[in-house]
Amino acid sequence: MNTAPNLATIPVIGVETSPEDIYRIGRDLADGPLALACSFSIDDVVLLDLLRAHLADIEVFAIDTGRLPEETYRTAESVAERFDLRIAWYAPRSEALEQLVRDKGLFSFRENVANRRECCRIRKVEPLQRALRGRAGWITGLRRGQGVTRQDCDAVEIDSANGGLLKINPLVFWTRQQVLAHAEERRLPVNPLHRQGYPSIGCAPCTRAIEPDEDERAGRWWWEDPAHKECGLHRR
Ligand code: SF4
């Protein structure tokens, strides 16, 4: 268990604070190494680009749930090449995964929220906990505009769901339009699913395209109540 940093000591952060400055504020507060969680979404690729001057000091990790779309794996390869990154991949524990699919089949997550959370716990949350072990904090591409479960995110916060680690969200104030414009301007590798109506991309069987007027995360676990739409990686 880490000793939680004292957020009362940090400078005031507002919508005008740049993502890089938010990162620097968090980094200066962290008492140890940081890791960046990358799902290869457009938000995370933009985040990598904005922090490209600092990537030598940050471990970039990704979680291969075993159910990701092929487009995401291909994007991951392009991103690694673009930023000359060695991605630290984490995968679910094989014993737990084998037990889950033997006991409940390959689509138990569609049956109820408890089963869905169980699948996310085995495929995402447990690997995340290993990825964060020994870290003082982690950096994410969370934005307030991504949906109802993220509208209260802070730029720098204490992640009590992960042992009091520091959580740094440099894009928290950015809009989707800003992210799209930056990716375009910098010609970043973009997951082709984003252009096919998928603003948010997770595991293939739990993600669908959305209508233009829907919430960004409406296509994730679309059969559930919006208030439940987190996989456990970003519990608050
Ligand atoms: Fe399982 Fe779906 Fe969660 Fe992926 S998003 S871990 S397939 S429930």
C-alpha cells in the first residue's frame, strides 16, 4: 500500500492547464515510477504524442484481454513503431480464464452485470493490478466528456481503488473535437474502428458502433444501465 500523496500541495489546475503541465504536476507529486495505460484508442495515442518528450521515463503498458478487435492489435503495432515504444503487455492469468470459460462459457458477460464484472475482473482488472505493482502512479487518457461515469474525474487524483496510487489524467479537460484535431494535425496512427462509428473501443463482443447523438461510451456494454459502464479499471 502506497502512502497517498497530499493533493493539497499541488498548483491549481484548470481547463487552461495543458496536458503536459498536468503530467508534470502529477510527476512531481509522485514518489516513484509512473506507468501509462494504453488501450490504443485515439485518446491514448494523442496522450502518448503529447507526452512524447517524457516517454523514456514512463512504462507504457497494455492489457490483452484476449477479446480485442484485430484493428486494435494492428493499431498497437503502428503505435509502437511511431513512438519507438516497447509496450509492456499484460494478459489474464490462464488458470482463472480457463476456469471461467469452462464453468460459464464464452459469453457469460451478456447474462448479467455480476457475470460481466467477473469477466472484466479476470481479463482486465487483475492484469491491471499486476501492471501497477511497484508504481507510484499511473497516467490515463480519461476525459470528462467520455460519459456519465467520467464527468467527475480530476486531472490529478488519488486512485483509492488501486491502493491509493496517484492517477494522472492529462486529457481530462479536452473535448473529443480537440483529440480528433490533434490526431489529424500530427497524422497519428488511429484505430480504423473510430471512423466506423466506434468512439470508444474495448473488447470486440462488448463494443458496438453508436448513433451520432449518443454518449461516447454508449456502445460499450450497450445492454447495461449507463451508470454501470466501467470495467473496473477506472472505479471511483
Ligand atoms: Fe469480458 Fe467484455 Fe469485460 Fe472484455 S469488456 S473483459 S469480454 S466483459
